[in-house]
Amino acid sequence: MVTAPTPRRPSSGRDAGWLAGADLIAVVLAFFGQILLANALLAQHYGWMVLAIDLYASLFLIIDLGLPTLLARDGAKAPDMVRPAVWRIYRWQLALALPFLFLALLLKPDRLLNIAPPSELLVLAALIGLAHIASYAPRSGLRVLGEARLEAVSKLIERIVTVLGYALLYNMGSTSVTGFAAVFLLGATVGWIVSLAFLLQRTSSYPPSQEWSRMDQCWASPRALIWSALPFAITLGILPYVIRIEKFMVAASGGSELAAVFHVAQLAWLAGLVVPAALRSALLPVLGESRAQKLTKHREMNASLDMCFALLPYGLFGGYVIVAVFAPIAFPANYFDGTYGASAVDIFALLLLGWGCTLLATPTYTSLVAGKNPWRFTQFIVIVLIFAFFLGWSMVLNGPQRPGDRLMVAALASSLSAAGMLFLSWILSEDMDFIKARRDDWALALLCSLFIVIGLMTQTAWWILGLPLFLFTKQGLTAMRSTLR
């Protein structure tokens, strides 16, 4: 008698490996794409494209409605419900997308940043935001089916199409910002279609089912579903501003050229954020499935934190080497020679501290998302945004007038916001036993990270005091192996 193959299940270690690996490769490709953009476009036009895409990506995240996050949290309990859940999510998102798109283009929110890009660029930026949102549901579905590897492949295909398109335009001598934005839209659309095709193929053998309560009781009625997803929708509408608020304030106070410099400094930093994002994405289905089982939950959180500690020194040193050595070769010299008052390398070195805090917040941050009360996570993000806005307003908008000082202060504000997010995730977490048990490890990691950043910024030997971080490598590898199943 032939036994049916066991369906794949989510695994925090295995899936984090696939997602982080693919995201890091995608980051290298994206970095190459940004090099092409920076060399093909004027600094002003490059700033236009960066700000327009960031702005509409931030505005349109509310259309997500938080439903893909809810699917990632609950879908592992009923894999056969994933496909109908994705179609259900699309119906809700489509109902909101059209009027919201019309309103956003009518109001022209780019005026808030004191920039005036072509109307065609704004339309393309809006469509890029919508294409990315459309890809979230099928990618969440693949993850809860244990197919993070297919999610990873879809992300790589998206990035390859985009970068190849950039390279083609660059070789043709194009300097059209709308042309490059159109290529970005093509890549985002292909990535969405590929992820949806993978999901449909993976779920084709499941019989049709409408037993929504097997995922969670909130899926049983439309009202309960939207109410349960609302905290994540609000959070997703707020979260991008926490990451981008300093860039927006630099643009508002210093123009698109300063924003372009800050963006170049942020590129590797944003690239590094894919690591905690991948760890959170892989951990969420596991914590969602085990949130009522405290021992299992804390075991998974411990393993995730061990991986974070192990990755921390490699990210700090490796990120700095990449930016300090390769970025000045690849990007135009005016981003690094002090033309705008500060070097992108110095800005990046200061941003590294915030990256470390974001990485170390992974288990408690994800625990808040997977918790029984999602409004607690919304409260967390709202407080972080208020804190980030206060820092940006006081340190950037009302801070130093010299462009270089303004850029460095914006980087400091960003890192302080990330530190605030880490500490607040501890305070609001419902896992105080876990936090107290690992507080010495956290303290050592933060202290060593501070020494490393000070040493890199001042070009002194302070970074040597951060070398004890490498002691975490062994237990991080052990944790990775323990989660592979």
C-alpha cells in the first residue's frame, strides 16, 4: 500500500534560510539596479523616482487590509483553505483599491514633499505599489504551505526582470525616469503573477472547502475577519513611515538631492533589513500555530534569537565593508565626496546601529504580531511612529541647517527610533519570562554593537571590543539545525 506523501509544514529555520538567502541575492541585484539608476539619472530625477515609489508604497499599504498577515498567522492550521483565502483577500482588496487609487492620484500627495515629478511617474509609482500589494497574499500562502522556497524564487524572478530591464535601458543610453519606472512596474507585475501561479499549482490537489473556522474563528464571518485584520491593516499603513520618515523629512527640509544622498546611504541598510524581515516571516506561522503552547512558543523564539545574535556581527562588519569599499566605486562621486555635506558611507555607519536593534527585536516583534490580541501590536507601532516623528521633527526639521549635519542627524534619529522599537517590544511583550531569561545576552549584543559602530564611524580600534559577538555563532548554527524539520 502506497502512503500519501506528508505535506510540507512551515519551519522557522528552513524557511528563514530560503527567504533570507533569496532576499540577500535580490539585494545584490537591487544594489546593481540602483547603481544603474544613479548613473543614468540626474540626482534630482533619481530623488524623484525614489520618493515617488516610497510615497505611494507607503500610502497604498492600507489596501493590504492586513489580510495577508492574518493568512500567514492562521493558514498553517488548514492548508486546504489557503487558496480560497487568497481569492477572498483579493475581493476585499479590489473593493478598496480603485477608489483609493483615484483619490491618491487626485490629491497628489507628492506636493507634501515639495517635489514636482512628471505625472506619468506618479501613475507608474502608484501601479508599482498596487502590484507589490497584490503579491503579498500568494506569497503568504506559499509560506504557510511550507513552500517558502517558491516564495523565494518568485522574489528572485521579480528582481532579475527589473535589473535586466534597467541594464537594457542603460545600454541604450536612456535618461528617462519614466522609462526606468516602467521597467520597475514590469518586474513587480511578473513577480506577482509568478507567485500566484506557484500557489495555484501547489494547491491544485486540495479539495474545495469552506470550513473557515478551521483556520480561526475570525475567518467564519466577514465582519469578524475585517475586525481581526484591522490592527494589522492600521499597522501596515503606519510601519513604512517609521522606516522612511527621516528620508521624507530630509526631502522636505533639504530637497530631493539630499534625499537621494540619504537614500544611497540607506540602500545597504534597507537591504540588511531583509534579514530580520525573513526571520519574522518564517517565525510568524510557527508562533501563530503554537501561541497557545507556551513551551513550544518560547523554544521557537529562543532559536530565532540565537540566529539573530549569530548574524549580528556579520551584518555589521560585512555591511560596512560592502558600502565603504564597493559603493564609492559604483555610484557617482558626489554621493561620497562631501558635495552635499556628508559622505553616504558615514551616514550608513550610523544607520548600522538601528539595523542591529531591528534584528534583535525579531522574536518579540513577531510574538506581538502572532499574539492573541493583535491590537497590542497596533499600539506598539503607533507609539513607535510617534517616537520616530518626534525625533525627526526635533532633530531633522528643527535641527542643524548645514546639509551634512542634517543628514547625519537624520541617521541618528533613525537608529534611535529602532532602539526605541526594540525596548518597546520588550515592554509590551507577553513573554516576560523569555525576556528576563535572555536579558544578559541582549545587553552584551547591544554593547558590542555600539562599540563596533563607534569604531567604524571614527576609524579607531573601538570595534575590537565588539568581537565577543562572534561567540554567538556556534549557538546560532545549532539553533538553525534544530528548527529544520
